[in-house]
Amino acid sequence: MTGPTPLTLASIRRAPKAVLHDHLDGGLRPATVLELAAGCGYDQLPATDADALGRWFRDAADSGSLERYLETFAHTVAVMQTPEGLRRVAREAAEDLAADGVVYAEVRFAPEQHLERGLTLDEVVEHTLAGFREGEEIAAAAGNPIRMTCLLTAMRHAARSLEIAELAVRFRPRGVGGFDIAGAEAGYPPTRHLDAFEYMRANNAHFTIHAGEAFGLPSIHEALAFCGCDRLGHGVRITDDIFDGAAAAATPAPEGTTVPDHSGLRLGLVANYVRDKRIPLELCPSSNVQTGAVPSLDKHPFDLLARLRFRVTVNTDNRLMSDTDMSREMLKLVETFGYGWSDLERFTINAMKSAFIPFPDRLRLIDEVIKPGYAVLIG
Ligand SMILES: [Zn+2]
């Protein structure tokens, strides 16, 4: 026994990590954006050197509105319209995640946004998967093995979700683990895409839904009760359904609409269902602050939800826009909430248990990679 390794950015990088919520078009290297733009004749970038461009993305994303945050994607998506662009971005995503100590990653993107230069939906997915496989090989050769799973996203303001769900099922044998909807949440409730979710369920396929980020509890309730999602993308607004025990007593909620928790808080029926069913919450601390879903990191409900034993997971969302990676997200949580290695291990196992790959594969990563990795760090 040597005692625990001090928690630093460098030591957290060595810890095995799993990420479930990471957008391919939100994780490009600034230098790659510049090179791909030059290669495909895209001349709308707001900066001409990598440092300035990186700063621009972060500042634009810091605006506090989800709509402005989403604007930054016009530039990244613009350089991901060719086989070379898609393949390179996917390959580098795998390499960058692996170099950060991520051993399992689910990276999502919306194929329908990559058709501007004539690729078909199938071709878009094929080139992206080829990039992931190349990145896995390079990472393994560098001593950082990673398993990449691709999720296909449909844009919630558009009308192609059934087509994208079919695409996800068709590519399941080749490394697509599931389906998702993303984009502006207000005004585009999950039930707008009910046929796509019914298709996924009819095909015994997994999906997550961005819900409870910009919009509140009704969105989460629809995603669960009507759509039947396996996981919640963000879901931070589940706290709208968690009540202070004393306050609840002062202003009684209608009978039967809350249940007591051992902590003295009361959970509404939606929050209670999410916890009972172990519905994973794909929380993205930095991004949740940037989009205004929560006011600041120290006010992030991550810790409340962790203490109430919701199945919380740590995620990056958009590494470029948030200038982050898994290690930095974990370090921020450590600094804000005082977590230790065993907490980080629990969050990682939560993520791995919730992954859209077969059960034995999840167990193997937990037993052979994650637990031994943390055991060394715990000392
Ligand atoms: Zn997201």
C-alpha cells in the first residue's frame, strides 16, 4: 500500500475514463478546422490561426444561450462534408480521447448535416466509422487502447428522424450503438419524433434523448414516458422535481405527487422514476454552465444528484467549444465538490454500465480496465 496518488490533471489523465456524451462536430482540433477549410475552399472562418480560432469558439460558446452555442457548429460542420474531412475528424477524435485516458467513448453526430457536397447518409456514416477504426488502431499502437461507439443523431427541428433511426439500426453491426435527437430543445419536444423512437424500440435498439437542458421537466417526462429513452442527455432540469422537505411541508404538494427521501428532500414522481429505473444522466458540467442550463459550476446539481444516488455520469459534450476534455471535467468536479478517486471510479463505472454495447463487453472493461486502473491510483 502506497497511499492514494494526489489528484492532479496529470494523474486524472492516467485514470481510465468513459464518456457517453461527446459530439463529433464539437470536438475538432482548431488546426484541423483551418486545414480542412483551406482544403475544401470554405472561407467563412472567423480567425486564421489555430489559437485565435480556438479562443473564438470558446468565447462564442460562452454566451449563455443554447441557440448561440449551436451557431458555432456551422463552421465545424462546414469542414466535415467530404470523405477526407469526416474520416480525419473521426480519427482525431479517437486519438484525442485515447490520449486523455478515455478507454470507452460514445461519440455522436448528425449524418443529415453532412450531405452538402453530395455524400449519401450511408457514405457519411461509412467514412466516419472508418475514421474511428483508424483512430482506434493508432491509439492502440501508442499504448492507449480505446473502444469507440458511434451514435447517430437526428436534428430535432428537422423531419428526418425516422430515416436516421433506420440508418442507426442498419449500421448496428458495424459499430453504431444507438440513436439520439439534438438541437434547440424549446419548441421541439421529443414526442415530435415518436415514430423514430418507436422504430428503435421495435428493433430492440438503444437511444438517448437530449432533454432537460434548455427546457424543463415536461421534456424529460416526454422523453421517458412517451419515447422510452434508455438515457437522458443532460437531464439537469430533473432538479425541478426535487423539493426541499421543509418547503414542501410549508406549501404541500398535491397528495401522492412526491415521495420522501432519506436525506429529508422529497422527490417528485419523474425524479423518483429516473432514480428508481437507474436512468443514466449524461451530465456535462462545463457545457451546462456555458449554455446557461446551470448558473455556475458550484451551483451545478451534479453533487446533489450524486448524493441522492442518481446514476450520474461525467461527459464533455463539446470539447472544442468548452475547451475541455474528460480529465479537465473531472478535475473541475474534484475542485468544486471535493471528490476523491473512489468517486471518480464510481462515475466511470456508472457510465460504463450505461454504455450502448453488449453487457459482457461492459463488464470486461469494468473488471479488466477500470477497476484495476483506479486500484493503482487509490493505492
Ligand atoms: Zn449534447
